[in-house]
Amino acid sequence: MNRSIGHWNTSAQLEVFEVLSGRALMIIAWHSASGAPMLNWQVCGHGDLVAVPFGAWHQTSVLDGPACVFSIYTDLPGTPHSTPGSSTSPARRWRSPRSGPKPASPSPGLGAAEVSEGA
């Protein structure tokens, strides 16, 4: 497979990616402060970083491989740690969060587009 499955981070979780080799397409979706669905994408090459906003969905696709993409994430202090296989329901990992803090603005350099609810 030349892509990640994609998943939602919790509203307390920040994740950062760095492309170590190859080229990758990072796709990030979240809800704006007003609740509007947002979609961002960034083509990344060696050394590029992408920060996934709190509570956002994201997916990585390899454009030119082989590619090596490093990621690290953290939860805000005082929040329960949530990883695959933890007490978080699997259904929760694949759908949009409906409560909690609104996500931060995307990283500079991302292509942004507001999408309709039906998209």
C-alpha cells in the first residue's frame, strides 16, 4: 500500500510528520472555529515538516518512492493517552470529533479549501 489508512487524532493530540526521503502528499481535514469543514493538502519532500492540528483527520500518500516518513505525536498534559488498541473505541478513530476544543489553524504553506458538508 502506498498510503496510510488515515485516522482522526483526538482533540488533545498533536502530530508532526517529517519526510526523510521520497515525496509524500499529506491530506488533513478538520472543522474550523465556526464549524465549517476544512480540507488542506501539502506535497512534501525531503526535510519538509507538517503539523496536524488538534482533532484533525489525516492521511499520507507516497508520490515518489520509496519514501520514509517519520511521525511523532503527543497528548496535552492531563489528558488520557490514546493509541490504537487503547480504551478509545475503534469507531471513534474513524469519524469526526463532535466535541472538545476546536482545532488550530493549519501549518503555513498548506493548500486550503473549504469543502461542503456533502463532500
